Amino acid sequence: MKKGIIIFIGIVVFCVFVYYAFGVFSSSVGWYGYQKWKYRTLTSNMEKSKQRKVFVKELNYKIVDSANLKGFYFKPYIEKGFRYGYHSMEDTRIDTYTKYPYNLSYERNKKDSIVLNIFPEDKKKLDSSDVFWGYLKQPYLKDTIRIEIEGMREQKGVIKIW
């Protein structure tokens, strides 16, 4: 009888240990492994930007020279640059110690296979940029920015943002 109780308690202690060990391992590989709080990020739409309190203003735009863009949705805006909190993606830490505190962001439907690229000569009009995103020193655009639309199904066009 005593041997059965000892085995039962041993199994319970082992299961509790495995449960907590898996949690620590999962955190180290998952959230803490990726270290998402270290990198600047963007919102995917204006609603999320407003919820995080980083939204600055909506921009004007016009799609020109377009072909086969049925159902394409696009809306540009400026928001403050931010990072996720240390323990959660729900926390927002606004980037204040950077040369480029604002993002040129846009919301669009991601279901289509369309790629948006800022024209190389227009990247110079931004304070800083990569292929898809622009970064700004001030919360406004100095000049019109053009973005090329390329799709797999002969979709093409140019978006002008001001």
C-alpha cells in the first residue's frame, strides 16, 4: 500500500515538473526566442494603429496606370514607430530614441498575390526606407511618393501618395 502511494505521488510530481518544464522551454523557443520586443514594427491597418495610439494621419492617394486590379484595397497613413512590449505583443513602446520616429504605412488586402514596391528614385524622397516601408523624421511627406503594383495575374499599376 505504501509503495503504491509513493509511486502515485512520484507520478504526480513528475507530471507537474514536465508541465512547468515544457512552459519554460516553450517560452525560450517561442516569444523569448524570437525576441520580438527588440525590433521596430508596424501595424497592418489604421484601426490597429488607433488602438495602439500610434496613428498620426491618413494620407491622400491615387491609383494610376492600373490593369486587372479588381478587388484591390489600399489606404496609406502615417504612424509613430513602435516596438512590442517585453512580455506581450499587446504592449506598445513608442520609439523615441530614433532619427526616424514615424512610419509610412498602408493597409491593404493581403489575400491577393500583389507586391508593392516603392520606386527607387522615390526612396530618396523619404528620410529612410527599405523595399516596402518608409521612415520619416517628421509626420508628413515632403513630396509625392510612388509605389509600383505588381501581381502574378497581369496585375499592375502605380500608386501616388501625398
